[in-house]
Amino acid sequence: ALPRSIASKGAFENAMTLDIAMGGSTNTVLHILAAAHEGQIDFDQDDIDALSRKVPVLCKVAPAKADVHMEDVHRAGGIMAILGQLDNAG
């Protein structure tokens, strides 16, 4: 069971926002929708579509490729730098 104290629609929106900013992943879409469904959270493909229309892609992370790996994100300031850029963008 998902911890109800943190599994809110806003939490799912935040998670998907970060994923979109990092270039997106079909695995994230699959698993976030499944988790939302399991937790009876009102978060669906329409929400992801709306986010994708307003959240900028700030970088492309592809763990299966050596040239755009997570270590590169870390060296560039990490997740906090990405979140900071999103915050600056409004």
C-alpha cells in the first residue's frame, strides 16, 4: 500500500514533472499510472499530457547510453539543479 501521507495527486504531478524535465521515460509513464491507480489517486494520461505541454525538457538522461548518463546529471548539479531551474521557470 502507498503511504497516504505522501501519495497525493500533487506528489504524482511533481514526480512526472521531474521526469519530463529529464527527457521523459515510457517506463515512468507506465509505472506512475499503475501506482496512481493502485493508490486510487486521480492521476491519469490527461494529467501527463497537460504537464508535458507546460514543463520544459531541460536535459536528456538515458541510463542505457553512456553519453547521457545519470553521473552527468550529478556533475551538472544533480536533481536539485533541475528542480531549481523548474522553480525559476515558474
